[in-house]
Amino acid sequence: MKADYYETLGVARGADEKELKSAFRKLAMQYHPDKNPGDETAEHRFKEIGEAYETLKDPNKRAAYDRFGHAAFENGGMGGGGGFGGTGGFADIFEDIFGEMMGGGRQRRSGGRERGADLRYNMEITLEEAYAGKTAQIRVPTSIVCDECTGTGAKAGTSPVTCNTCGGSGRVRAAQGFFSIERTCPTCHGRGQTIKDPCPKCAGQGRITEERSLSVNIPAGIEDGTRIRLTGEGEAGVRGGPSGDLYIFLSLKPHEFFQRDGADLYCKVPISMTTAALGGQFEVATLDGTQTRVKIPDGTQNAKQFRLKGKGMPVLRQPAMGDLYIQISIETPQNLNKRQRELLEEFERVSSQDNSPQSSGFFARMKDFFEGLSE
């Protein structure tokens, strides 16, 4: 079983970026293979430290790990974790320690191709749309592959050439005291290739900016804050690299009548004092397009809830339905005329403790409490 990433770095789960980097640098220096030649335990520890830091420094990967643990990266997950077994792993991590000192951050090289950035799109939908589900059309400004150079970045009829500085490796080595440090090539910026004649349309980037229309499927029962991932719909990669992903962040507009809690809905319904006392009935509209009759028994108290089974929200990707809870709010009469006041005063005179047991009982207990303090 893999060790917890936070425990591996020796930091608290709420550690900020500065604390993560400080812990990583200290441990990486301690267990770096150059300082521990032939020590397989130190090498294994170094890989664990690098894997933990690579995941926790990325906000998206960290959020996924905090929620799902190591399972977030299994079967292709978010592409995080376990990324330090291949060649160049030690050099990549070590450059993360000395990147600022040597100039320039770490860049991954793949024959001059770089993965495009992930994009975020905020979408607001109504509760009715979340109930029924929908297919939404959105327009996203993003980078796409340049059609003139087909993503190479080189002018038509030419091709990128091998970088003379690094010989195509994308990295150069420099002596730094006790260590021999490998860093990104300053000429080709880690791509391993340079372009002598850049494409005039994309200026050598291999991509151009354009607005695209995309179709997004919103399933019934979707919840506020849900993130939908559209693989490969982010920015196009640099010089033919893979595209990033597009993340749709959903938020629900406040509803005039209903409040949502998971699959359940709540609706506060005001009724008159006489209806609460004598009983009655009313109809409420539900999100399935029907109306349901709610019967109020006599003597109904304020905040009483009535459950309408199966009238809530669909449960995401399940056949089940939530419930609708009607919460009663008793409205006290206002702007009484003379006759209305007389009738209420008469009712007050003929009322007994049995008509208002809660208030009568409360003040009786309060009286006993006060007399107990006075003794």
C-alpha cells in the first residue's frame, strides 16, 4: 500500500505551497542519489518524495487526491502519481530544487511538442435544467492547431531542426560544487528542436486562437459545484503536442421557491393562522410539471414539515428520486379592523390552556424555575 503523500513529505494536510516546496527541497537534498550512491533505499525514498510533491503542488491533482486518495490516479485517473520511474526523473526533480538559481523553470520535452493547457469554463444552470438534464451549446475561445503548418510551427516546406546547444536532448549539464546539475536547454527551452523559418500564421507556435462551439451533456440530477471534464477539448499543444482538457464548472441559480439539499428539495409555504388552527389544504407545483395537493390537519404548528415522496431531484445516474419537504410557516394576521380585533379578543378570553399547551407549559416551567432561584 502506498504511503500517504502528506506523511511522505512530513507536512499537514492544510500545508500551503511554500510549506510543500520547503519540505520537498529538504528531503530531496537528503535522499538524492548523488549524495547516496548505491543506496537503493535512498533512491526509493527519493522517488516517493518526488511523486508526492508532483501531485500535491498541482491544485487539481491535490483536490482529487484529498477527495479520493491514491484511487484518483488509478486507471489513468488525472495522470498524476507514479510519474518518476522513467529516465530523466531524478534530473526533473532536482531541477525543481534549483530551477530559480539556474534560471527558468522545468519543462517537459517530447520532440519539441508540449501539451496544451487545461481550460476552465463556468456554466450557470437553473434548478429545472438540473432536474431534467440538458445538452448545452457553449462557445469557448481557445488555441487550435494551425492549419497552415499543421502544428509544426515551421513555415510550409520547412521543418524544425535539431538544437545545436543540447544536440536534441533538450537539457544541458552544469557543474555546481559537489553536484552535476542538469537543466533545461536555454536555446530550445527543452524542446530539443529549433525553428529557423517560423510559420507566419502562428509565429512558430503551431497553434492559433479561435472560438469553438462545443456540445456539453448535463445529466439529470447534476449537483451544484460539479466539474465535467471534456478530454482533449482544451488548448492545442505546442508544435503538435497533445491538447489539454476543458473543465466545465457548474453552478445552480437560486430558485424562487425551492432549496436543494442533495436529492431532496425544501419549500417554505406560508399559511394563515386560521388555516393552521382549523385545517385546510393547498396545492404546490413540483419540478416534474405536476401539482400536488397538501392537506393540513387542524392544530398544525409553525415549521411543521410534510414529506412528498419522490417529488424531489433525480439521483445522479440512478433511477431513484429524492423527496420534497413542505415546511409550514404560519403567518400572524396584520392590519386588523375593529371587528377582527374584537373576535380575536373574544377568542383569547374563552381560550384555555388546552388550546395552547406549549406556551402554557413553557411559562409554567419558567415560573417554577424562577421560584427555585428565589428560595
